[in-house]
Amino acid sequence: MTLERWHRLTVWPLVVGAVAFLAAYAWEVLGDPHGAADTVPSIVMNVAWALFIADYLVSLWLARPRGHWFLTHLFDLALVVLPVLQPLRLVRPLLLLRALQASVGRTLRGRIIAYAATGVLMMVLVGSLAILDAEREAPGSSIQTFPNAVWWTCVTITTVGYGDLAPATFDGRLIAIGLMAGGIILIGVVTGTLASWIIDRVRESDEAHQAATRAQIRELEGRIDRLLTVQERMAERLDHAERRAAQPSGHAGEAARD
């Protein structure tokens, strides 16, 4: 078993686990279950979390060289360890990034496009759930409903900052800092990806024009070669005709002398 094969086998299980995790988290926040019903989303999230931990441990075991893989995947380690070191609800949705990393492909362009395409939706949804979870029970908080949470999240991600809604808790302000940083990064990624796409299209267009120009030059060179060949043949025929025309006069002169 190689690390690449393990990643191919675990892509869809991680995606399913992430979807189940997000559904359970949304149920816990929006449904606000109590009693025995509260244990169901917790169990689902814990199972998904265990799946992410198992994926990280197996990946670490299969990686070669293992030490280099560990040092270059410290963010993955933080995603699975943070809920243990700081069991806050606001850090648990970060586990969804593990599934996103596994499912977006291996090419740099594929990763950038996938992160840009899914980043907005995930940030809005998860940010809204997290801020509502943190602010709903806080006295004096202005974010008490999910629509208000979505509005505040969109305003924060775009760094507009109307100020009509604001978090009142420490956890809510941490979420705001994360969303603001994520929004700035996302804008940069989208801008950079768009610029890269435009440059690629311009380069492809230039290459197509250059290829057409080279083809036209080759065709023109071929025509010139054919014209030169025809000219050489015509010159040879003219020279041959002149020689033949000169031969009879030479024979007539010899007959006169005889």
C-alpha cells in the first residue's frame, strides 16, 4: 500500500464523513436538540473526527520519508489535534478542510480552483453556524437568528463591516478574525487565479497566432522553392533548345566546305 493509493481509496469516505459532520453540526446549532437527541449529532461528529484522525495516522505511516511528510503537513496535524487541546465548537468545522484537501486533486491549478470555488460556500455556511452557536445565548448579542448570522458572515468575509451586527463574545470575535483573514486570502486567491487564467489565454492565443504565422512562412518558402525549381528547369530547357538550334548551322557549314 502506497500513500498515493491510500489517498485514492479514502477520497470518498472522507467526503462522506465531511458531509455527515457538517449535517450533524448544522443540526446541533439550528435544531438546538436537548436530552437524548443531543447525543446523535455529537456521535456523528465524533465518528467523522475519528475518521480524519485515522486518515492522518495512516498517511503518516505510509509517507516516505516520514519525517519530511510530518514537517510539511503540520496544518493537517493541527486540524485533528485542535479539538482535543481546545474543545471549542468553533474549531471543529476546520476538520472539513481535511476532506477538501483530499478531494480537490493533486495539481496546483486544480487545488486553487477547488479552494476558490468551495471556499466561499464553506466559509459562509460554517461561519454562520459557528457565530450563531457562539452568540445565540450571549446577553446583549445582536446575532440571534440564522439569517442574521448569514448576513454578518457575508459582510465580514467581504471586509465591508457595516457594523449593524457585531459579536459580543470572545469566541465570536475569534470567529470574526478568522473570517476576515479568510476573506482577504480568498479575494487574493480569486484575483490571482483570474489573472493566471487571463495570462494563459493570452499566451495560448499568441502561440496559436505564432503557429499560424510559422505555417504561412513554411508555405511561402515551399512556393518559393517550387518557383526556383521551375525557373531552373526552364533555364535548362532554354539552354538545351539553343544548343539544338546551333547544331544545324554547324552541319551546313561543314557541307559547304566539302
